Amino acid sequence: MAAATASDIPHIPVLLPAILRAVDPVTGVWLDGTFGAGGYTRGLLKAGAARVIAVDRDPLAFEMAADWLAAEPRITPQQGVFSDLDTYAQDLDGIVLDLGVSSMQLDRAERGFSFMRDGPLDMRMSQSGSSAADIVNGAAEETLADILFHYGEERASRRIARAILRERDVAPITTTLRLSQIVEGCLPRAKPGQSHPATRSFQALRIAVNDEYGELFQGLMAAERALAPGGKLAVVTFHSVEDRMVKRFLTARAGAGGNANRYAPPSESAPPAFRLTPRKAIAADAEEVAANPRARSARLRVATRTDAPAGAVDAKAIGMPMVEVSP
């Protein structure tokens, strides 16, 4: 989850210079899958893109940018999600996906994303569907523990889930501050330099509310279908589960995954749909981290589309955590 101090460093697109270096030259039509405050979109246009399709599931993103969007005909706004991006355009020259929560969502207490600001327990990026409060107050103890463990990598998941059930029997848990206090009561006090005790739990609930892993899984395959041969895919992740999913997807679709069973006879593999460019993840340099602490955990992976037919991967094969979330 992004740092709680995001309001001090608003609207800085993470790893933008690294993206532009990795995909150079920037030409033609690009899709920015997480428009947010428009940082990537404007960076792509400045670098040479002819047009950018700006996608965001949060209607607030376009409301806040309405004035300058109206004055920029090279941007096509599109409210939507990763899983549908190949329906928004085809034969794209590039796609950028930023998997982090935006500062404008964290900074608004009424959106319920931040444990540092008291507000309704919401966390819905699209402002529709089930909220975090629905899950916290309606899900079974085992489901809550699974969400916290698999989506937030919270080792105290069962202890926290038991505490949530105990507290919601007293009164429904409807605010971020109350949930944060419940989680804090289950964990040791954070030492200087450590993240807030509620960080992992809030991350897990946000991912569950917005089906972020499902959208990432479907979005990667949609990107493969939407890119033209030679098109670039750049994905910025912020924690290990996301990065693992992206790495395994690109490795598999680049034909570099190896044989899962060394004793099985070799099978004819499909031609690779991507080339890894570069092969390893790119991290922010010291200068960017100093200017934007949110970049500290960010990792960028870039791949170039070949002319091979689009295919698919198995969710389990790329390490996608799967929890039945419905409360």
C-alpha cells in the first residue's frame, strides 16, 4: 500500500523516466490503464505519443481533470478496468499499467482507503459494488483470515479475523479508524521506521474489494490481445505478489518458462508472444526515492509484443492468490 504520507508528495508518477527510457521511442497510440492524476498520460504525450487512451475505473479521476482534459484533444478518456482494455482499442503501440492506489484516493477520508484518516470503510475504486465494510461485517472468519493472509501477507491474519468478529458482534465496523484500532490491538507496536500495523490488512481489503488480482490477471492477457507487433507493455508493481504475477506471466508468454516436468517428453511450444526488454525488473534510483518515497517498493517490468497469436495463461501458474470474497 502507498505510504500514508502520500499527501506530501501528490501526483508524482512512479518510475515515469525509467518507463520512457525503456520504451523509447514513444510514438503512435498508447493506453494508460491507470489514468489517476494524468502523470503517465502527460508524460507519454510529451515524449511523442500521438494519442493516449486514458483509462481509470474511478470516475473521480476524470472529474478532477475535466478542465485540462477538455483542452487536450490527444487524450481519449475511458472509464473502465484492466480486464476490458482490449475492447477500448486494438493495435496499440504501447500500454502502461500502474498497479498502485492513487494519492487522490488516499487523501480523501470519505473514500475510506487510508488508516491514517477517519472515514467510512469503503475502498471502492469504482465507487460501486460491495465495500470494505460489507466484507468486514459480512464475511466468515475463515474468509477474512484468508483475505488478510493471501492478499496482504499478514501473518497474524487469524488473530485479526477473530478480533474483527468479536468487535462486529458488539457493533458493526463502519469506519477506517475503528478497523485500524482493532488491527493495532492484535499486533506489537510498530518500531521506528516500520510500517503502520494496519498497512497489510488495509492493503488486503482494498485488493479484495476491487478484485485487483483478478483484474491484473485478466488485464495482462487483454494487453497481449490489444498490442500491435512491436508494441510495448510496461507494468509498475508495488508489492511482491503483484510483481510475481507479472514476472511469471511475461516469462511464460516469452517462452522462457522452461519445462514444468523434466521427466516428461519435450512438447512443441507456441511461439513467444513477448520479448522481455529488459529481462529483469527495474527499480527506482536513489534520486527518485528521495523525491517520492512511494517509489521505494516499486518495480517496473517491460516487454515487447511479437507477431505471434495472443494466448492465455492459467491463474495458478502465475501465482495469483484466489479467495472467495463474497460476504
